[in-house]
Amino acid sequence: MAQKQFKAESKRLLDLMINSIYTHKEIFLRELISNASDATDKLYYNAMKEGKTGITRDALPIELTLDKANRRFIIEDHGCGMTAEELESNLGTIARSGSLAFKAENEKQDDIDIIGQFGVGFYAAFMVAKHVEVVSRAVGSDSANRWESDGADGYTVTPCEKAENGT
């Protein structure tokens, strides 16, 4: 698939954010875990709203895996996941927050407590990684997609395999 461009001057914006907004590299971990938590909360909230009572928060873990041999740190959730269009919209547009959009769609609900609302936390990953890969499968989808970027020259979204929903 052809590489697509961020909808901003990505290199300049990411450099500014990485070097100005965040002062400690370890902040990336908090930001990515917050995203995973929001995805889990969205799935749980929608399940309860639809009357699906078989889902519990305990059944939706966030898993952290360190793959030293391949120099990879993997954060995996079993939340709502994203379609190719959502990957492009949420990760391909800097400062667009899918969590904030979810909260706005459900604004009359007082019980929604979503963490990420600014749309920049995900990019903290580029403070510690030269390359970021996001594999996601949306709830109810038969397919998964991989979003990849080096943080400077845009990103790609390609079909891939993933057995369960989540990111």
C-alpha cells in the first residue's frame, strides 16, 4: 500500500512535541497504557449499553511484553480495536483524539471517564522508538490492520492477521 502523509507538518510537529511537551522519556509508557485503558473502557461501556452482560473488566487485561531479542516493547489490549479507517483517522491526524470523539458522542452520560482527550499522547512513543507499529482489529470485524510509521515521513496502513479484537 502507498505511504500516506500525516495531516500536519509531521516532522516539525513531532519534533516539537517530543522535545517540548514531554520532558521525560518514560512518559510514553503512561500514554500508551492510557490509550489501552480507554479502548478497554469503550468496549466495556458499549457492551453494557447494548445489554451484553457477559463482559467483565477482569476479562479485558492490558498486557505488557518485553521482547529483548527483537528490541520490542509490546502493549496489548483486548478493547474495542480500530478499523483501517479509524487507524488512519486517529493516528494519521495528529491532535485528533478518538477518545474525545467517543466522549462527545456519549456526552449526556455522566459515567464516562476517558483518559486521552488531546490526541497527542500516542506520539510520545517516538521518544523511545525509531519505528512504531500498531496492529488492531475492531470488535465485530473479520479483518485486522497494521499502522506503521517512523514518525517523520508519514505512515502506512496495511491488512494483517490478528486473532482477537483489540490493539
